[in-house]
Amino acid sequence: MYGVDIEELEDRAREAYEKYGDIINLPRHVSRRKHMSTYKRAAQFAPFSALTGYEDSINETQRMTMSKPELSEDQKEMIDYRLRQAYFDHEEIEVTYFVKDQKKEGGSLFVISDVIKTYDDINRLLIMNQSKIMIDDIVFVK
């Protein structure tokens, strides 16, 4: 048997019986506690998050933001002209605008196609059917 002969196995068994003979034949211990269900036993070993919020923090750090594009005065005038034209003609317009991120520096660009309901030049606000956009946050108009 893989390099071990019968005599050696008998010697090992005899040594084990000499060492542990007093406890080998004792009856198995039976707990007085009620047996735990398999579900509860499994719950003890279920994975858990030792650092609450750590994964969210990592995801937030990985989330990309960008700085707001700087527009020249000519670009601002063209955007203003195109917005007024779309407002007076009641035509649908595609607007790309910057939204500042609430949690970290920078933000993201969003695109919306809609009809302008109100063009508020005093408060610099553009009210469309689906949203309200600050005119100074608009970076491109198509």
C-alpha cells in the first residue's frame, strides 16, 4: 500500500491505542441545545461588508466628471441668437448643457431636444416642456 507495509500500520494503530485508548471508546457528546436550522447556520458564514460604504466610496472616486467648457463671447452670442430664434419660431431645438456635480468638483454634459416654452433673459433661464436650464450652463445648440 504505497510504501507502507501491514506491520507498520499495525504498529501505528497500537501506538494510537496506547495514547488515546482511554477516550477512543467513549460515547459521542450530544449537545443539550436545540439544533440550528441549515438556513441560520449558513447565515453565520454569509459574506458581509466590514467597511460600510467603502464600495460606494470607491465607485464615487472612479466616477468621471469634467470641468465646464469655457465659451468665447462669440459662441455665447451665437447660442443666445439660436435660442431666441427657436423660441420665436416654436421649433424643437437640441441643447447641450452642463450640470454641476453635487458630490465632487466638475460635472457632466447633458443633451435635450425639446421646444422652448419660456425664454427668460432677465433670470437667464430657459424653460422647456421637460426641464428648466440656466442659459449660462448651455454650451452648444443645434
